[in-house]
Amino acid sequence: MCEKSEISCCSLRSEYDLKSLKVRNFGSERKSFGKTTIRLEPDVAEVFPNADTVNEALWFLIRVMQDNQVSALTKQSQNSSDGADKTS
């Protein structure tokens, strides 16, 4: 007879393949299954209560940075075209 705390091969069906099973860890060391986990400093975590607020802030920052890059390129091309007009 099998003990309750142990799983023995007599209590499992033959089609179960336990060799392919993987043990999942719990806690901060567990596998994230494709999602990236980022640890925030405690003072930053107080401002951002969840992942959605962090993502919104980062998306906003990305848009601002991209807008600044576009405006910098526009100014640079205007300055170079102004210089070409003055020399001709």
C-alpha cells in the first residue's frame, strides 16, 4: 500500500511521464515565463503602485525623448540649410 505523503508509481497511470515535469520555484527566484521582472527601489515603488503606472510613466518618457530627438534633428537640418543659403 502507498503512503499518503509519497507518490508512488503504483498510484499513477502509465501515460503520465514525470520525467518531463519541471519544478516551479516560488518567490523572487521563480521563473517569469517570458515576462521581464524589474526590481524597483523602495522610494520609487512608493510612487508607482503597480506595473501599469510604471509602464505609463516609461511610455511617456519614451515619447518625450523621441519628440526631442525629432526636434533636434529638425533644428540641425534647418541650421545646415541656413548655412548653405548664406554661403551661396
